[in-house]
Amino acid sequence: MDFMRMHAIRGRWRTLFVILCLLKLRSVTGQARYSIPEEQAEGFFVGNIARDLGLDIGRLVTGKARIITKGGRQYVELKRDKGTLVIKERIDREELCGKRTPCSFTFDIILENPIQLYRVTVEVVDINDNSPCFPQSEINLKIAENAAVGTRFSLANAADLDVAINDIQRYTLKPLNYFKLEVQNERNGGNVIEMVLQNPLDREKEESHTLMLFASDGGEPHRSGTVRIEITVLDTNDNAPVCTQPVYKVDVPENSPAETLITTVSANDADAGLNGYVTYSTPHITKEENQLFNVNVKTGEIKIAGRLDFEKSKSYELNVHASDHGGFTDTCKVIVNIIDENDNIPTIELMSFSQSIPEDFPPGTTVAVYNVNDEDSDVNGVVKCSINTDVPFKIESSLTGYYTIVTENLLDRESVPEYNLTITVSDQGSPSLSSSKNINVKIADVNDNPPKFHQSEYSKTLPENNSPGFSVFAVSASDADWGQNARVSYFLEEKEVNGVAVSSFVSVNSENGVIHAVRSFDYEQIKYFDFNVTARDSGSPPLSSVATVRILIQDQNDNAPQVLYPVQTGVSLLAEMVPRSAEVGYLVTKVVAVDVDSGQNAWLSYQVHKATDRALFEVGLHNGEIRTVRQVTDKDAVKQRLTVVVEDNGQPSRSATVIVNVAVADSFPEVLSEFTDLSMHDKEYNDKLTFYLVLALAVVSFLFVTCLLLIITVKVYRWRQSRVLYHSNLPVIPYYPPRYADTLGTGTLPHVYNYEVCRTTDSRKSDMKNMQAMSQSLVSVDGADADTPHDNKQMLGGFSQMSTLQKPPNNDWRFNQGARPGPSGPHMPYGTHIRWTPKSGTRAAGGPEVAMGTGPWPQPPTEAEQLQALMAAANVSEASGTLGPGTMGLSTRYSPQFTLQHVPDYRQNVYIPGSTATLTSNPQQQQQQQAMAQQASQQALPPPQPGQPEPPKAAQTPASKKKSTKKEKK
């Protein structure tokens, strides 16, 4: 009971100590603490970290919240989307902490943008999941029979991995006939179990005893462990070994080599011989201690067998048993304290790092967060962090073991575009150990530098009379920024120069800053002007700077001198009088001239170009004064005329002339009589000149108006003819024979009245006139000869009109013998003959009344014949459906099936006007036609009968009228 009470008091003190330690922690961004039982399944809810830390779930997601652990295992997982902590891996408290209480592990949660750190502590609560266990299932003891009452026998402790109430609470020994159990507590919290002899042993009564030792914990449910104790009673050995000292303390540096002697334990036995021989052993040590230490059984020397590490355990306690062969033992304790050595190099772990930061970040902005860990303790584990001093950054400590690198000063990318930081960490051990890590921080550009002109003021001289668009010069500005922030554009600042916008004078190329002259400048109007050019970068917001530009107009010799005196006028005649008594150097007059140019271009010089008497006068080269060179005599003429040339000094030079009249006389009447004649002569000359100019102007105007009217007339005439032909559908016939034989022998017209119609692909744009045929050998299609005069009248009335409607062919298509076209022979037809070819290209032979000639094929028509045929075809009327005298009644519009490829065959076929049908004769009809053609060729043409009416004359076209007029003149 006392044992349980003391255990509870110790537990309360430990809890109070933990609370005090937590209160002494530095203030951080936030802390959270949770308590969970061990051995929970994966996904077990630990706590709502977002609610406990006062964070929004969206902040966990955007800040890329993650868990940072110092060890290699992560027992807890963060659910960002829910803001909770759950078990990621089964937690065994005994594996995690062993016997240490309270058992907890700590991890950190880090968030970015901005960087925040939160520390979370999870306490693992023990559950009664382990039973007490003895290191041996059976304990064998040998006890001398003469062992005195009260003799103590040490027993092995049971081990229970659980802690607190779940640890071993009591031991029970059964039976209690000879022995009783006593449990003693040690300073380190352990227990020493001893079996005490209550009654003397008698080997003769019982040679052995069997006892059961029970170890029970206080958990729910209760768990216990059992070990069997077999006691063998020995014969008398009445002296037990006694250790020279009960406790041995020794300090051993970590990393000591193996086989290093730590200490030697010893015990004395008063017995002699075999009963006094003592051996040493460590039966009650852990597996780890057995691997680290080796005890010599005979000598008691304790040596190092493995590698000691202060970071794993700071001390070890070994219970060494000194035993004799009689079964007597004594126990001594060896306490081994491990001395820490500086054998661990500090480690640097980069937690968060911004590779690029804008140059306008204020001082104190976090660039990186890193963690430093040194496994050593005391001064060997105290670390010091530093970075290179040539950078504008510094290190600040945020949490235990965590450091942040922040900006110390303002950054300027234009000065230093990037920084190489070397983080150095060193401990305080001897010798000191250190490590370093290099990081590169790039400075991102910000538009913080305006463009700068190479000159704040520009001045450029531009010659006057320049051509518009002339490139004057270029301004240039540079920007210290980078990329788009350094792209410079140039703009002209609006202002007025003499009331006119400066943009009407010059323009600026926005890309390269080249200044162009918009117009030609005149020095006499403007001598210089100023304007501002703005250079603006493409950053956000854009920055700009302004430069002043002055354009100086350079004078050119573009103005001739102007004579102010003497005034040149055509109305009155001025003259300077020189008395005959004038001496040498007499000032006659002074020519006054000015030049609006400036500088050297305005320097004037005077020279006499012509003079009545060059030996009498001279002019001053620079002042224009006209003086006498010699004495005036009576022989000198009264009228003196001087032509003075005023020339400037420009390149090339310009000049002006002035006529100076000088009268050499002593009285005014003499001068007046002489200069009156001169004035009249000049007036007559001027009047004649004016007359000729007026006459020339009138002639030129008359020629211009005449040409204009002629051009308009020709255009109108061509337009009217093109409109007439545009509405016609005459087929295209590339060739037509000019002569045909009249088989009936009734034709009386001469050769010139036989025409052909030849049209080209461009015939709709040509002129064509129809001439009325003079032959009466053709009859109407329907055979009504009495209607011929009436039809002729209709045709005559429609010569100047072109019908746009096509008439269908008559059913009765047969012609009389004289109206049919046929092959040429000795006789010529005297009407307008047009043959047509259908689109199919096949022609029918002539009817029984058609006579086919056997004469040679005619020669191609001449140009005059083709023109006559065109004019005759143009007079065909569409208004009538019959054929009049001298015509076949052809329409001016035909089927579009007629093309250039259809050349008619006039020896075999007869074509119907306005139809695609072609008549072809059979062989018997061809024989009859040949016979009739031979008869017709043998007969002479009969003279015209007196009673026969004269054929009507063909309608005259403009061409025929011109021909008749020429004949009348001849």
C-alpha cells in the first residue's frame, strides 16, 4: 500500500514538472496538445487542428500545410481538406518511449505564403496491453542447510513494458512455509526482490523446495506473470561471499573502443577451499546491456563490448553477483555514467525557401526557414548560426531549432541581380564541429527605374527646305530594369509652336526614337523651335522621363536679293541726273538691295553688267554706290543706261538685276525730251508683247476646246454603236465568199453590190450597217411575189433599227431558183447572201430547185468586200417575216448555237435564216442542179426591160455617203 502511495505521489510531481516546462517554452505562432491511447487503428481521429489553432481550412490548403517530424517515422497525418489530424501508423507506446512517462511525440505544422509554424504535441496514453514477464521461466537455487534464518536470496524482477498503474504493482510468493518475500524500492524507481528464509532448512527432511512467484500489475483487466523457483538444499557452507563495496561508480567517455576496462568488482568468502572460490556474474541485465558490457567470471573485470552512445543512454546500472560454490551470493551495483563527446555534426534541413523575391520586398521579409539539429548535449549541442556578411540578409530564431532568413536592407536588382547565401552552423564543443549549406536567391525585377536619356537636352541643326519625312536625328534612352520593364517607347509631347501644334513640325518613331521632319522648314519663317520627347517604359505602372529637343533651322541661299532702290516700275521712268561738270568720283545714286537670307547668304556684292559707257560709271562692290570714273565731257550721251547685278555670297549664289537710267545734262527740259522718246519706245514694245501673249492664249484655248469636243463626239458615237451591237445576236462567221452565181439569170447589179457578212468574236463592239440589196431575183419565203414591194418598204423603214426579237422560220422554206445561194461561177449574185451553219455542223443538201455549180471556189474576200457585206447585213429587218428584193429577210439575232467553228459549205447546203435546219439535196437533185447551172452559164444576162421597175437603191451609210461625195467631187 505504501508502495502504491509513493508511486502516485511521484506521478503527480512528474505531471507538475511537465506543466512548468511547457510554460517556459517560447511563444510561437501556435501550439496544440492532444492525448490519445496507444495501439489505435489507422485513421483514428486525433483532433481538429484547424479549429484548435484558429485557422481556416482554406488557409491550410492554400498555405500547403504539411507536417514536419524530426524522426524518420510519422505517426499522425494531416487532412488539409478537413483540418483534422488522424492516426497514420499504429503507435506502440512501449516502442516509442519505453519506460519514460509521460510518453509524447512532437511535430511541427508549417504553412507558406506567409510562412507560419505551429507545434503540436501528442501524448500517448498507456493501456494495459503487456503482462509481467520474468526473464526465466524457472529459477534454480541451492541453499545450504545451515543457512541462518533471515538469509536473503535475491530473485529476478519481472518486467512489464507498461507504466504507471499498468506496471507491476505487487509480488506474491507461495507457499510461505520456509520463505517469505520482501520487496525493496530503489532510487531509480526499480525494485529489489528478495526471498528471506523464515525457518531453518533441514536437508534430511526435504532436499528441495518448489515455490511459485507471482508478479501482478494494476491495470484493467489485471495481468500477471509466474516463475517457478526450485530450491536445492546443500550441505553446510556457512560463509557467503561479501563484496568489498556495495556500489561501484565509474565514468566512461562515449565512443570508447571495445575491450576498454571500466572497473573490477571483488568479493571475499571466509570459507576455504572450494567453498571459498567466488565467481562473478550479471544474471539480471537487459539485452542491450549484455551487448555493451562484458564481466569476467573469474576476475570480476568489466569491459566494454559494444559502442557506447551518450545520445541513446546517459548511464547504465549493472548488478554483479559474487557467488561461491556453496550457493552463497552477494550483490554489488556498478553504475556506469557515459560522458558526452562532441561527435555529432550539426545538420541543416531547409524547410521552406523562396528562390526568387521581388526587389521591392521590405526589410524583414522571410526568405527561407531551416531547422538545425545537433544530437550532442550541453555545450556540445549548443549551435550558432551565421551567414556571409556581404549580403543584405540576417538570421532570426523563431522556434527551438528553427531559424529564418529575412531581408535586412532594401534590395536593388540593378545593383545585384542575385545573392549566394552560405548558412554556417557550428556547435560549442571542443573541437567545434560545423556544417554549411549554400542557397541562391534571385532578385525579381520591379519597374522602379524610369528611362534615362543620354542627354537631358538635345540640339540639332536642320537645313531649311528639307524634304518632308527627312530623318533629323535620333534620341535614345536606356532603362536599368530588365525585360518588359526595360522596353522603352518614345512619344512626342504635345505643345504649340507659334500657335501651331508641334506634331505638324516633327514626328518621333516610337520604337527607335528617330525624329522625322513632317514638313519642309523655311528659315525666314522660323529659325528654331523646342519640343519635348517622352521616353516611357512598358512596366506596370509605366515610368517615363522627358528630354528637351531644340531644332535649329540652318539658313540656305534660297532667296535672291531684292532691290529696294531704284524702284523698277513700268509706269514712270526714273533717271538720275549728272551735271556735265561732275568730277571724278561723283556720286550718281546708290543701289539699295536686301536679302532675306542671313549670314553669308545675305552678303551682297554689286557689279555693272551692261552700260552705255563702261568707262564713265562704276558701282561700289559692297555698298552699291554708282560713281563717275572720269570727268564728264560734252561728247558723252545724255541717256546713259546701266544694268547693275546684285549677287549674294551663297552657294550657289543668287542675283538680281536693276536698270539705272542716268541723264547727263545740266537742265531738266533737255532730260525730259530725251527720255520721252525712250518711254514711248518702251510702251510700244510692251503693247506688242501683250498682244502676242493674248493671241497665243486664245489659240491654245481654241485648240483645247476643239480637241475636247472631238473626243466627246467620238466617245458618244462609239457608245451608240456598241449599244446597237450589244442587243444583236448575229452569229460569228469567220469567212464568207464574196460572189455567187444567179442561176436564173435575172441579176443585173454590178459586182460592188454583192456583200458578205463576216463577224468576229468581238463583233458586238463593232459598227455594222445593212445596205438594201438591188436584186429582185429573190422571192419571199412563203412564195407571195406580190408582197415584195410592201416588204421592201418595211425593210427600208427599219434600216436604222435592230430588232431584239428572233422570228421563227416559215414552214414554206423553198426559194426560187434565183434566190438560192450556190457555188460561184461566171455569174455573180446581186443580193446580200448569208449562209448559216447549225451547231451540229451538218448541212442538208439543197432542194430540187437548187442548182449546184461546178465552177472553181472563189478567192477570199478583200477588206472592202468584207466591209460592204457587214453594212449590207446590218440593214436586215426583223420586223418582216418575208424576203424582199435583194435580201433573204434574215434576222439580226440568231440562235446562240452558231459559233466560230461552224464554217458553212456553200456548194452543198442551203441554210434557213433564223433556224438551225439545213437542207441537203439528194443525188438526182444534184444532177438536175448541175445541168441547170451549165445552161445558166451559157446564157447571157438579159438587159433590163423598159417596163420593169428599177430596183430600189440601197440605204446610204455614213461610209457610202463619203464615197458618193468623193465621186461627185471627182
